[in-house]
Amino acid sequence: MDVGNSLVVFRLDEQRFALRVGSVERIVRAVEVTPVPGAPRTVSGAIILQGRIVPVINLRGLLGLPERAAELSDQLVIARTSRRTVALPVDSATVEEYAPQNVIPARQVLPPLDNVREVLRRDEESVLIIDLEELLAFEQGAHEAEVMSGGA
């Protein structure tokens, strides 16, 4: 498998999203998440992964999707940013190769979205390739604004 042309494609309900494989440590079966009092709304809680405490990000909330109860078949995508490692709950995830010519800049097909830079075109669907750094930077900025306004 060519890591340079690979994505971790994950499903949330019927929508498909992806992360560059280089930002993903692994995909694991979902485990119980421990709530963290005082955490921003975008943090569902934390898990312990090989001795590390890893925040679980409410990806559905960040992407504007409805919440749903966890299912036994759910998975966690363990991903890295320049600042931290996070767990992203998803319905399912796979590593897939793609043809570079099938990836286009998001601005060609979508209104400006800070956290989506590219779109993978496939016969039956489009997959939004998420910029995890941007998505979590937005989450961090929103939390800081909430704290400053006295909302947290």
C-alpha cells in the first residue's frame, strides 16, 4: 500500500469523511469513554490508551451531525495533530488507496470550509478530506471564547 496515496475513510451515519493516513496512529474498537468535568462541549471525555490519557473529540458535534448512542460496532480513530493525540469516535473506518487525480480542492465544489481542504471523488459518492489541525484549532478557539465569556 502506498501511504502517500492512502486515506483513513470513516463513516458517520451515511456520510463519508477521511483523514490523511499520516495523521492516524491506528483504528481501534470503541471503548467506554470517561466523562471529564469542565471539558469543552467538543470533548466527550477521555480514554486510556497504552498508558496515555487521550481526549475523545465529539466529531459529530464539530461536523454538525446529530448525536447518537454508541454501538458495539463503533470504532475510534486515534489521530495525531502537531499539538496532541485525540480519539475520534466513528461508525466504521478503513484504510483506502486513491488515485491522486480523484482528489480536488474543496473550494471547487463546496462553499469555503476551514476544516475541509479536499474532496475525493468516487463513482458513487464524494468523501470530504478533513484537515484535523484546522478542525481542532477551531474547537480550541471556540472553547477559549466560551471560557472568556463565562460559559464554561
